[in-house]
Amino acid sequence: MGTEDDPDISGLPSNLIYYKLDNASNDYINHENHFWKTAIKNHHMKNLTIFDSLAKGSLYISSLDNEDIFYDQRWNYLYFWAGSKVLESSESSSFYDTMHLINTVKSYIDKTNKYNDEMLKINTDKFKELKEIYDYFQNYESIKAKISPINPDCTLPFKEYVEKSYNTYNDMNGKCAGNHEDDHCKIFHSFVSKYKMKDITKLTCNGTKVPQLQDQMDYTEYAHDLERNLPSRGQSPQMPPASRGLHPSPGSTNAISTVLPLLGTVSILFVWFKFSPLGSWLYNSIFKKKFIGKYEQEEEPEILEYPYSFAHRNVADSAHNIAYHTT
């Protein structure tokens, strides 16, 4: 199982927003704002296969509500997502062109807060390391909540992900100690200071947990929920939105699927017996014989008085019965 298939990894905050960016469908071509339908639509990178995805992701980030849980980190997420997209692409596209594309977007939307020069000049190897560290910082509290000495269970991919992320952080922390000149060290130190990660501890788990199919189904449903609405900043990032409600257990679902057809069958048989001619015949042939002896003993005076008792009839039968006394 790869990291992208592990629900514990896929459900971490950074991966949730990257999922949203991967699936953004915002229409920049027909946007009412001329910036999107002119400057972005006609950008010199427009012929690249990944450009449409980059433009839609940029518009999605630009349109985030200020109550969204990812709002405060939106530009950093766009930066690392867009850089990763172009590095993963097989096209001969420029990493630096991509960085300047998203800087153009940020400069237009958030005029007072551009990307700093170090982030635009960094080489691709250091970019990958910084992305891993940045994601680890954003996911740290969620990881910490999932594993502890009391509850060390986790899947093997999750264990490898957590330990690799920490090792990347620890390695750069050592190399950048006292170094405030190199671009990547400047960015690293700013992240450590901003997110208060100077003295973080190494997190680990046993890697023996076997992912359950239900866990993957739950994450898939959660991902679909995210298509409709991400949680606000008032909600915990590792928890599903309250609107999801509770999932019925497989046992309760199976019980319902068994009981309902039985109830339907009983109801149909009751109506059929009550109102069909065949039901009337069965009543007369079986049930009447069973009780006729008792009926004759207990009701002998009435039988003598009314010798013509009426057979059980269909309620739809319109025949009229007239009783008379013998003389």
C-alpha cells in the first residue's frame, strides 16, 4: 500500500488541501474578473498540460473564505502544491516560471504580502525538502493525536511517513544551525519560528496496524464531503465536518436489510388473505373446521334459533344474506 492509499496519511491536513487543489474546478476562463480571463487565460504557460490545473488551483485558493481552516496557510499550500505539480510533470516546463505564475496571482489578490525572494529562487532539491518539512509542521498535531506511547498502533506506511518527515527536518535543522545566509536555511528558520517547532520531539509508532477496508471507505466518503465543503477554522482539521453525521454500523445495516423485506412479505400476505376470494376459501376450509365443534357446543341455542349461519365472505362480495326463522 502506497502513502496515497493509506487513509491515516491521506487524512492529514496538508493532504486534504492538496486533494482539494488537485480537484479544483473553478472556471478562470469565464471569470467575471479580467485578471483571470485575460492575464491568466493568456499566460505564456497556457499550452502546458498542467497549466489548467495550476490556474484552477490558484483561483480556488484566491477564493477561499476567511473562515476556512486553511485560509491562513493558503499561499504556502499553493506554493508547495504548484511546485510539486510542475516537478511531477513530464513536460519541459520551468519550475521558476511556475513560481512566478503563482507569485503573480498572490501579488494581485494579496498585494501587501508577496512571496519573499528566497522562495522564488530556491533550487528544486531544497524545495522538496522544505515541502516535506512544511507539511510535517502542519500535520504535527494531528500525527501526535493519532499516536502516543499509550496508543502506538499505526500502519507501516504511516510509520515510514512520520519517521522520514522527522529525519528530513532533523537533518536540515542540523545543517542550518547558525546558517542564516542560504536561501533554504532562511526559509527553514522562518518556518521553525512561525510554527514554534524548535523543540519538537520525534514521533513514532509500531507500524503493525492493518488498514481496514472500512477505514478506506470512510476516507473516500470524507474526500467526497470535502468536494462540497471544507471544515471551518472552528473545527478540528483531522475530524470530519459535523454535517457528516454518524455512519450506520455494518451490523445494523444488515439487520435492516433483512427485517424490512420480511415485514413487507407479511403485510402482503395479510392483505391477500383478508381480501382475496382464495383467502375466504381457506378461512372456510381450514379455520372454520377447527372451531366448528366448539362453536356448536357453546352456541347450540343460537344454531337452533338461526340454523342458516353465513359463511365467511370476501369483503368485496356484494351479495346480501337474509336470515329467517323456521316455522
